[in-house]
Amino acid sequence: MARITAGISTSHVPAVGVAVDMGRTEEDYWKPMFAGYDFSKKWMAENTPDVAIIVYNDHASYFGMEIMPTFAMGLANSFEICDEGYGARPIPPVMGAPELATHVAGSLITDDFDLTILNVLEVDHGLTVPLSLMFGAPDKWPTRVIPLAVNVVMNPQPSGARCFALGKAIRRAVQQFDDDLDVQVWGTGGMSHQIQGARAGLINEPWDRKFMDDLINDPEVLQYKPHLEYMIEAGSEGVELIMWLIMRGALGADVDEVYRFYHVPASNTAVGHLILTPKGSE
Amino acid sequence: MKPNYELFTDIPGTTIFTIELAHVGFELNQFCMSLRSAPNRDRFRADERAYLDEWKMTEEQKSAVLNRDFQRMLDTGGNVYFLSKIFACDGLSYVQAVSTMTDMDVPEYQAMMLAGGRNIDGWRSKKERGEK
């Protein structure tokens, strides 16, 4: 049987991808941030999953405004890398996991989640920067990936409660898959940041730290935090953090905290990162 | 449930990209998406006005693009992830472009970020700031 072995959350700042691709990770500006992921790379090398379900948002890279799905899952054999306006990142394509993905997508739709199915998808920094942070710059990615794209750009976004429930449904679906697979769920984006308007540059460290505590210990309450609070306290783009609730929902009621990291700034953003495992699974 | 977009209007210095604003900005954002391809970026750089005239954008939106007035693009339905294709085309980073929407220049903005970012105190509510 397949099992959820861990949840990873991490910010997905585009400039981090540039720093990796241009070999700038040892520069003074970037060194402290990348050092925060040294533990994670070592841990991940010992705990590489067969499949990572990566919850992310597209940043007007693949989806235009013609189609704006609230939740969309990629079922393809592989996913090419988007040109986001600067040319595509020079990284390997992302290999899919179509057997598990079709099972999970079918289960979620049967569980009343009106999922959009993506048989063709190019992925952007929202998905590839977390891969770079956890795996560095390999010739090929060591895990297969199921992309789960969430609309966090256009309001109304899905509610936190809906995201948390989706995570729980992903857990049930994975556990009902017959193949023997280790599966991680990654929640990406955040933490506090605002990249538009006169209030751009907003960072709210106390709020971010409380969010991490509540995600670990009190997600049943955290799921009801209204979008308005994310937007006021964590910035207009901080609402991406609802994607972390999908990861948390997939881990079950109680978790062990393996690792935590927080750093300001990366470009305009507060970087937050967690490694969690279902309680008692170690 | 009826959405309440009025909730967002009290956040200072912030434009929330609602489904209504997305409708207003559709052509502007589609133009931005077209700049994902290198040949289109070249055509846009060669003659910005002619390229913009291929899109059913309002004159206000076109003039905001030509003047790189990102706040006015937000006000007329643009979203920053779409607008990023314009500043990517200009060879600018997010920090360089985003800082133009604030009252700081790029070095001041970068210094603020390095010092921990913009402190939220005083930035929660227009009413609290005496703004309309």
C-alpha cells in the first residue's frame, strides 16, 4: 500500500531559482538562506519519496486568464519548464506519476472535489524552486511529481477549510493505492510578502511564526482563518499560505516536527520551511 | 454566499485582484501573457505602441504600459504576476520593478528588505492612517 511519509512546506521565491541557476548560492546575500536548507537536503537524501505531490500555484506562467481552475492536478508522464519571461530555467523536466495521479484525481472527484485535469502542463518556479531547494541541481530529479495547482492569485481563492479538507482527502486516496509507494505532500509559497502597491515589501515575522506553530499544533482552528486576515497581516501574496494547509491535512491529526527554518529576506519575501512527519511514523 | 469585495478596500497601498477586476483587466493580462515567448518580446521591444495596438486594451491601459506605471496597470485590472512579463522583458527583477510602486528608490527598498522588510505597524488600515 502507498503511504504518506512526510509533509514539506517551503517558500518558492523565483529569485532563489535564479541564484541556483547562476551559481550565486554562496554569495553573502544568499548564503544564510541556502544554509537553512542544508539539513533538508541531507534529510531528503535519506528520505527520498517515490512520489511528491507538490501543491503550488502558477504565476501567470502556464495558465493565462482564459482558464483559471481553483484546483488542477497534472496527470502527464512529464512536465516541461515554463518560460516566465526570462527564458526557461536550465533544469531537467519534471517526471510525473500518472498511475498514482489518475487514482488520486479519480478519488478526489468521487469525494466531491471538482478537480480540473491537466494532461498537458508546463510548471513554473512555484513548483521548481522547491525542487531546487530540496534536491540542489541534479541531472535528473530523484522523485516523481504530481503537480497540484491551486488558484491563489485571483480572489476568491478556495477557503482554508476547503484546502485542509482536500489534504485529508489526498491522504485517504494515497492510502487506498495498492502499489508500495512512499509519498510526500509539499505545500509551497508564502510566507508574508506583498509585491505590489505602496505597501510592497511587507513582512510580518511574528504572524509567520505563529502560523507555523498553529499549522503544526492547531490546524483544525487555523483552517478557518479568513483570507482577509492573510491579506492584511501577511500581505496580498501571503494568501499563498493556504496551500500549506493542504500539506498539513494530508499528514493526519498529529505530527512530529523534524525541522523548521525562517529567514528574511529572499527578494521581497519571508522564507519559511518545515519538515513534518505523521506522528509515530519515524 | 455573496462575496464581499468591499472588505479589501480598507487595506492601504494594496490592490486585491478580484474576479471583477480580473474581468476588467482581461486584455491587459492576455497581452502580458503573450510576452512569454521570445519572438513576441522582440516584436514588443521593436515597436511597443504597434504591439499594444494588436490588443483590445483601453487607452489608459496602453498608456500605463508605455509609461511603466505599474500602479495604474493594477488599478485597471492588471495582476503583478502577469505584469512581471513586462518587467522581465525590460530585464528588471521583481525588487527593481516592485519598488517603483512605493515611495522608495531601489537602494532604499532593498535596504528596507535587508533590515527585515516593511513593518506592518501603521499599514493595516486606511481608516487608521486617515486615508480614504
